[in-house]
Amino acid sequence: MNLSFHKLNREVNERRYGGPEGRVEFKKLSLRMRNAVRDIYKMIDRTPDPVVGKIDSFIKQAATKHDVKVSDIENYFDKEVIK
């Protein structure tokens, strides 16, 4: 991912409340991608700090479980963070 540490950390902390359900980019995703993103947020919520070092493994786990590309999930998060 091409996110700065501080930007990603802020994004993760802002999203701990429950995820991206109402976001425009989230609504554009396929069902598989939505489920993968939801799983990532669930893993973030269950994991004690520090979370930032574990994001890559969360993305890989969700991609494998939901049969989506890691790059697609990373692109989704890039779009969400930019907005």
C-alpha cells in the first residue's frame, strides 16, 4: 500500500467504530469485496494496538478467504483514504 503511516493510522482509528457501510466507494464494491472489507474491519476491531503493522496480513487473509485480489482491496483503501 502507498499510504503514509500517519494517514493509515488515522484512518484505522477513525474506522474502529464499525466500518465503511455508508461510504460511496464501499457501495460500489462487489459482494465478495464488501465481505472482505467487512472482515478486515472486524479483525481491526478485535486486535489490540498496534494495528498498523498487521494491516497487510489482514488484507491477505481476507483476500484469500473471499477469493479477491490483494491489489483490489488495497486500491479500495487507497480510494477511501484519499476521499
